[in-house]
Amino acid sequence: MTIKPSISIFGNGRVGGALQNSCDKAGYKIDSVYSRNLFPSSIDELGEVIFLTVQDSEIENLAKKLSSAFDDLSKNIIVHCSGTLSSSILKSLEKKGSKIASFHPLKAITLNEDSLEGIWFDMEGDEGALNVLEKITKDLGANCFEVKPEAKPLLHASAVVSSNYLVSLLKLATDIAETGGIDPDIALKALVPLAESSLENIKKKGFEKALTGPIERGDFTTIQEHLKQLKENPDLLNLYKALGHKTISIAKGLNENQIRDLKQLLD
């Protein structure tokens, strides 16, 4: 395999497009890109590293289609980008000699993304494939770490919480502000810098030292007032309480009485 192996990509959506653009910028030759209705007529059309960036439900069928079409894939590394599925779903390709792996970007990728610099990939699979993927990751200015196959669904769940549910959390915050008559657009503009400062503090100080606010200081009265104001909005109230319980477990400066009283208040 060459120092910078040639690349083929199946799937031209967000992940496929981001890989194509970023690998091209990093000096990798993109041999071919296939949308849903296109398929190579010859093995010569395929690059040394083949990324399958189609939807999870399509990966196994695409792998079987490739393995049926080509008898010898021993010169290829074939990789899917699912966050949940392991590389074992590509076993039909492994039987044809291909090294296989999963390689998942931990990033909320948007359309026309042209850089994956600074992000993290989780990966697992054949050692030979992982060595090549680690080199590609470095060339993209990104980072990678190896996971066990059985850990992938839980890691993906954590990624959903930290990315997708962060959007939901800020929507919850603006909804609460809106119940007080505050324009949600203005509330969002005001709250996003606050959220960003909390994320920055977590990066620099860790969870415990980054935590501020009424639970961290045991301010029973303030939380009681919040609950009173949210009483007419049970959905918002229940989410506030659930997040409050989780926050108690982070606030290590509370004494036993404060913890007991706060838990009772949030029940």
C-alpha cells in the first residue's frame, strides 16, 4: 500500500462528502465516488481504501454486493463509518481477502463540510486497516482512538447525548425563558455564550470545577422558586427535575443534609 493510498467512497451524503473534501485537501487521490445508483464495473475503478458512508441499514447489503462482484479484494481496505455497527458486518468482504474496519467521525457533520481537522474518530477492526486509518487521521489533522466492538453502541449513545441532545437542551432552555415572555430568539443569543463558557470550563477544569449555579452552592430557595414557576408546564418541570438530580451527583461540595433536601425537592 502506498504512503497515501488512493480512495473510493460509496455514498455522497454528509459523511462521504466531508471525507472526500478533506482527504482531497490532504493530498489523497480520490479514485471514485459512488452515489446510490452507481456501482463500479471493474476492480480497477476502486481505490486502495474504500469508505462505505451509506446508511447503517444499507452497509451489509452493499458489502455483499461488493463481495459478489469481485473475487479478490486482498489489496483493499474496506471501512464503514457507522457509529453503532462493528466491522464484523463486513465479514463477506473479509472472506474475499479485504482488511476491514469501522471508522466513525465524532462530529455533527453538515452539508459541504470540507475539513475534519481537530475532530476525533473512533475505530475498530483489523490491525493493518487501523494502522492505515491512523495515518489518514493524522494527515487530516484529526485524532483517533480504538474501541472494542461491543462498546460502539454505547459510545454512539454518548455521542447522541453530547451532540443531538445538546441541541434539545438549549431548546429546553429557550422554552423555559419563553414561558416568562422572553423572545426565544433573544434568549438563544444570550444563552449560547453561556453554554459555550460552560463547555470551555469543562475542557479546562473538568466537570466538578466547571459546575456553578444554585445546586452547586446548595441554594434551596432559588431552586424552589424555579419549580414554582414551572409548575404549570409539567414537561419542562420534569426535565428540569431530571437534570437537577444528575447535577446533584456532580456537585461534590454539598453536605449530606443539602443532598437529602435537594433530592426531596426535585422528586
